[in-house]
Amino acid sequence: MQYLNPGALLIRRPHAVANIIGNDTHPQLRGQVSFYQTNHGILVSVQVFGLPGSSFLGFHIHSGGQCAQPAGHYNPQGLPHPQHAGDLPPLLSNNGYAYMSVLTNRFRLEDILGRTVIIHAMPDDFTTQPAGDSGDRIACGVITLYNAPVSRRSRPKTPEATG
């Protein structure tokens, strides 16, 4: 069996990205979700700044293609929550910063292009139907193919770089 080397993937250009922008009550919230196609599934890598506090926050792929009116969780099989294809592990805000990578085989890259990534105000309880009672949608980004070359200028700055 060939094992995945996430470190080698993360220095490459992602196949798709969602640039995360906070809503009107969280205008400082910014980040990027990168999607890497692998032989084992999709590696989802998230880096976000300006999150509220230090807590867990719901994080999902939604069906809609517009941040102004995203639909429910991406769930092509009609399964109960938390088995939706778009259900992802929660983000952990560390004084406003979160980084996470997760490997999933719940969807293919072509299935999620044009859909939205949503960060919610509260943690997902993994029980409440239909969406885990994660609260308000505080940030969003539309998933698109990534065609531009990666540069340091295009990546979100780290907390150390922003002082």
C-alpha cells in the first residue's frame, strides 16, 4: 500500500481553492481552503485568521454556489447529519487563528466545484438534524479551480508576519 505524504502535497499548488471572507459582523475574518486531489481522496487544508475567540466552529461544504444565499450541507446521498458529504471536522480557533488538514473520500473534486465552504459561529453538535445546530454563518468562500501560480503574496499571512 502506498501512503499519502501530506507535507509533499501542501507545498504544491492546490487543485481548487475557496477564498474565505467574513460576513458583515466578522469583516476581519479571512483565509483559504485548499483542495488537493490524491489517490486516497481529497486532502482539504484550511488556514483562517480573524475567527472569534478560542473555540470550536462548524465547518461545512454547502450545496449553494453563492455566499449570499448558500443552500444546506452538500448531501447528494440524502444521508442524516453528520454523514453528509459536506460535513467536515470543526475548526478550532486558537486566539482567532485556525489551521486544519483532513483527508476525505466523501466527494470528488468535480463534485464540489462551484459550491460554498461555510464557517459557522458555533461548534457542530454532530447530532441535531439537519445541520448540527452550528449557528449563524459567519464566513464563506466559493470553491473554484486554482489556475494561478502559487506565490507568497497570494497566501494568507501568518500571525507572526502580521505582528
